[in-house]
Amino acid sequence: MPRVLVVEDDETIRDTVVEFLDEEGYAAVGAIHGRDALAQLAALNPLPRLILLDLMMPVMDGRSFREQQLKEPALATIPVIVLSALVDSSEQAGQMNVAGHLKKPFSLADLLALVREHCGAPQV
């Protein structure tokens, strides 16, 4: 079952995305900010195939998380999709060398399409 890490400080969004991906056959795990995500990545085995990343979060924002992720060879290859409501989020995502970007609010169908693109369809 492909694992996806959802890094989002908004509990409602995080829980909705995790639950939706679980229902679609993915093993989704939530993190409340970038530092929490790094701690989870250190403990997860196997590593996720994809990271869904908010930009604006307390403690460690998405840009800082991405900088730390890229410093770790084992984590640097995990693709990241930015999920953000920021006006310039598309531009910021482009500067972060990520695999994709979805502007909030996004449709679950669009999210699922990106997840499938990077993780494949889960085995039924």
C-alpha cells in the first residue's frame, strides 16, 4: 500500500486528506508542521512515496521543511506536492523544485490524480 505523508497544520484539512487517501487505498499519515514531518520521516519504514506539503505552518514552514528534506539523501528523492492558499504559492512552489502544486481550495479529484501520478494506483 503506497504511503503518503500529509504535512498540514489545519486539522480539518489534514484529517480530510488523510481519510480520503485511506479510503482510496493509500496509507496516509499526517504531520502538523515541518518539524513533525521530519521526525515522522525518521521513524517511518518504508518511507512515503509522496509528501503533500502546506507552505504556511507554525514551528517549521513548508519551505524550511523542503530545505531540510533536500539535505537528507534518503529523503531528497521523495516527490513533494505543495498544497497552499497563498497568492504566490505557484511561484513559491516553482522555486522549491517540487513535483507539483495545488491551490487551496482544491478538489479531491485533482488531488487524487496527482497522488496516482506519483504513487500509482493502490493494489485492490
